[in-house]
Amino acid sequence: MRVIDEKGKLFGLINIVDLLVLLAILLVIGGAAYKIKGQKGSDAVRTVRATVLATALRPEMLTGIKVGDRMVSGSSFTDVVIKEIDIRPAYMITTDSQGRRVEAYDPYLKDLIVVVEGKTVISGGVINLGGQEIRSSKDYYIKSLTYDFKGMILDVVVE
């Protein structure tokens, strides 16, 4: 008995092209099932806290920010809320009369340190909090209904 007969059928049962199409369909279905099942089984909702620093802000800009404000992504609210706020004199590096670099605090401008918290699903190598990817030293927008500050993430804690 020949493997492929004169009609192009494998063992006289199925055409080779038909077999390849059937195998491709089975692979696609199996891959989709694995992806769906793998995502549901391995991901859990986690609480994430991020500390964000926004530097050298005018003090009148900070009057509207308060603990409990919900963050906005695009045009909708997210589950991310402000947990802590710390407003300090703005830290900076300047030069003295001899041209040396020295540390100083600006008597007018303020630094804003905010801790935001929310629940998110961590999948793969990315933590997405309130529509923004978060990592230390990455830009983060503290954005509410009435204000929007650009800051830098100082710390990320996953509970």
C-alpha cells in the first residue's frame, strides 16, 4: 500500500491539502482555547500603590487636590484614588556665588508627593493602573476632573 495514491490521497483516505487545512483549523482553535483558559486561570486582581512626585508647582495650582479624588483616564473615571498627599517646598539644585552646585529649597514653588491606589490585573510584564503603565522612574499623570499634573513614579508596591 502506497502512502499517497494516484488521486493525491493520504493512505487512500484524505487529500493532503484537506489534511493541512484541517490541522491549521485545529491549531487555531487550540491556541485560542489555551489563551482564554490561561488568562482566566493565572490572573488575579491585586491592589497596587504608587508614589508619584510632581515638581516645582505654583502653590495656587494645588488648592483643588485632596485625598479621595478619583483619577480620570480619557473621559471616564477609573478605580484609582488618591490615598495620601504631601506638599513640600520645591527642592532644586542651583549655583552659589562661586559657581558651585548647591542644594536649595524654593521659597515659592512646591513639590507634590501623591500616593495613588487602585486594583488591577497584572498580566505579563506590565502593571497598568488607571489606564497608565506604571514603573519606577516612569512619567505618570495625576489627572482628575479638575486638575492634571505630570509627575514621576518614585515607588510601586503590589499587595
